[in-house]
Amino acid sequence: MSVSAASLAALRSLRDAYPTISKRTQTSANVNGLLDSFDTSPPAGCSNNSNTCATYSDSNDSNDSNDDTLTSYWSAAAAFDGEGVITGLDLGGCRLRSLDPSVLAGIKSSLVTLNLANTDLPISETRDAVSQLDKLEVLCLGGNGIRDESMDIVADIIKTCPCLTRIDMRYNDIGPIGAKVLSRAIVENEKARIGREAADGSVGLTVLHLEGNKIGDEGCQYLASALSTRCAGR
């Protein structure tokens, strides 16, 4: 299956700008362990096998792995819909360290799942890149050294991505203070969601992964309070 023109332009820009992505596209099989499924219904762009990031491509493409206009070429890094439009992008483990928002501009209205785990990407650059993704539902930010002082930026991400339903921040350095900021963001996001629900049918943030952090009992209390407030509003 052919990649759509806009998706191909974005993927080529990423490949040209970041050598680690170029190396991934040269692999012959999908990369395992980079984007975990959150539940029995996998995020868009993920297979039913946990820990596998998959692509929707034609089996007939398998002999054309060097042709970057085909979805099979990008199978280790991207997922596509039936029209060859990119819906999932797995950059996990690529150690990007920076990300120019312009390289995602061409796919901002189609990208549903984005894995930026273990990329060493500063959270401020993450915000700048994802704030334009108006259809983003799943965002993975695990292992990026996110600290309490950065949680205001995470709150901005939650606010600026109205379709976001799942966020993974496993194995960062978030403590009780960061959990408090996150809790406030959850409550504010729910209030905003209720206000626009009739217009866009959004369900709000429903899945949050925080294992491997240091939020402690105090942080858990903040989150529990926010979640109870969220449930009361439904």
C-alpha cells in the first residue's frame, strides 16, 4: 500500500533530520517493546500483541522494503489507515533530544498515537511538537526524566490536546508536587471537556500510567481526589 503524500513528506523529513529514525526504517521487522498496549483494546497504531507497534500494510509490499513510498518501508516506525495516512508514530528509544514541530505539521490532523518514550526530548519541546496535533489520543512520555518542575508543561499538553485519552509517564522523576499539578490539570481538563462535549463528543483523559515514579501516598491522595471529582462530573 502506498503512503499518502502528506504522510510521506512528514516521514521523509523525520528520517532526514534524525539519523536514529533512519536506522529504524532499515530494519526488516517491526520493533517490539517500544509502545505498550494500555488495555485489551490497543491504541490506534498498535497490534493486539502487547508491546508491539504495528503498521497496517499490504503483505504484497514485503518484497519492496527499499521503496519508501510504501507503508512496509516504515513498518518499524509508523502505522497507517487504509488510505495510507499515518495514524501512529513510534519514535520510542530514538534518543531524539530535539524535535522540530514543523516536521509533524503535515500529519497534525491524522496522528492519533505518538510514542516519545525514552527519546531524551525536553518536555518543553514535546509540548511545542504535540500542541498542534488536534486528533492526538495516546501519548507516551515514559523514561524522559520528567520532574516536578516540568509538570506545568505536562498540564499544558493535556489542555492543548482536546482528544487526549491516554498518557503514559512511566519511569520519570515525578513526586507528590508533580502529582498535585497533574491532578489539577485533570480536573481542569474535565471541566473543559464537559463544556465542549456536545460539540466534539470527547471522552477526556481516561488512562494514566505513572508507575516507576515517586508520587507516594501524598501524590496518590491528590490523584484520587481529582479522579473522584472527575467521576462526579459524569
